[in-house]
Amino acid sequence: MAEVRSLVITGNGTNCHKESAHAAELAGADSVSTVYFSDLIAGRCRVEDYNFLIFPGGFLDGDDLGAAQAGALRWQYATTENGDPLVNQLKAFFTAGGLILGICNGFQLLVKLGLLPAVDGNYFDRQVSLSHNDSAKFEDRWVHLKVNKKSPCVFTKDLDLLEMPIRHGEGKLIAKDDTVLDALERENLVALRYAHPETGEPTQEYPFNPNGSPGGIAGLTDPTGRILGLMPHPEAFNHPTNHPAWTRGARPTLGTVLMENAVKYIKSL
């Protein structure tokens, strides 16, 4: 049974790292380390020493240049004190079989790095991005999510309907062309969609789809299913009392179930 070693990366404005680390602990990770991006540069930590990597939400670089754009450039071009490109650690981590979860700004980072959706297996090729909500305002609300059961995503295995909070101003998925959108459907790389609370089916209706993403896209996976990026915050629903209707008896599935699936997958290796 493999030991689950989780790494949560923070710094440069990220502010959901503590909740993300707590959620990973609740999910059963054997160890959880929270490090600053600068720790990676200084060589105090190496990504490939872990097998569950979490890019948490938060206002990375204040969303200057667009959500996570500056962060993506930093990952692409930063070098360690030894002069090695930092992105090579990320590549080695994934090649070795590691799991990656990107939440909100972390999701935006993954798409700008080109780790998602990796249509046709083309990693580190930016194929989609996340732009301003159709409402032209910051959205802070709870949403319902429908799981695509045909998706290869290990995080969403055996799940159906979920509820989670969202809080973002740039969450609308846009693709560089229609062929990418078609490929997302053909390869089942859409892992999660915003759903109508009454029907449980994917929706474009506002505010149930809070940003206008086509097809209700709320989360993407890659062809291996080992990467998940989503705009909602699973780490923010780590206890029943987080839910706004908990005093009225609501007991929906906790968002930490996504991380629990990741832990189960690693332990099964």
C-alpha cells in the first residue's frame, strides 16, 4: 500500500492553503506539507518527493494579467538555485504517476500551464483558458455539480451529484477553437458540470451556472484522469456545518470526497 504524501503549494497571494491542507488530512493523506513557491526555488523542497500535489485557490498575484497568468509564467520560466528549470520537477512528478488537484485559482493555473485539458495527450500546450464571468461580477454562492461518469477522472469515481461553494470573478471556460470544445466532449475530459438544483442536470441558467461556461463546464480532467481542475471549492465543504442549510437537516456529500478518492487511488497502487 502506497503512502500518500500530499504537497500544498502557497505564496504570492494564495489564501486557501490551510483549508486545502486540512481537507487532505481529513481525506486520509499520511502526510501533508504546505510550502511556499519560494521554498521550491531555494531547493528546500522538491515536488517529485510527493505523490499528491494540490494547487489551492486564492488571489494568486492579485489576478494581475488575468487569473494565474503570472503564476503560470513563473512556473514555466523559474529555475532553482542549481539552475534547473522548476517545471522539470512538475513534469517528473506527473510522469512518475502523481495526482494533481487544482482548485479555483489552482485550476486557472493548470489550464494556463497547459496541464489541462491536454486534448490528444498534448501536455503543456495551452488549449483553454478561464475568463470573466458573464455576470461581469465576482460570484460567491453555492452550486450543484453533476459528475460525468464516463470521465476517466479518479477524483470523481463513483460520484453523481455534489454541492460546493464557488467564489470567483474569472470562471468561464473558453477554448482556442471549436475543435478543442468538441474534443473535450469526445474524450470525456469534462469531469464536472454546473447542474440545476431541481433536475440535477447540466445547465446554462444563471445563477446555477454562475459564470456562463459552455456546457456548464465546472471542472476538467486530463486523458489519464490523474489531474482534476475545478472552479468550486471542495476544501471549503469539509464539515456538515459549512453548508448553509445544515440547520435544516441538509446532509449533502462533503467536498472532501474528491480528495478521499485521490487518497484511495494512491493507496491502491
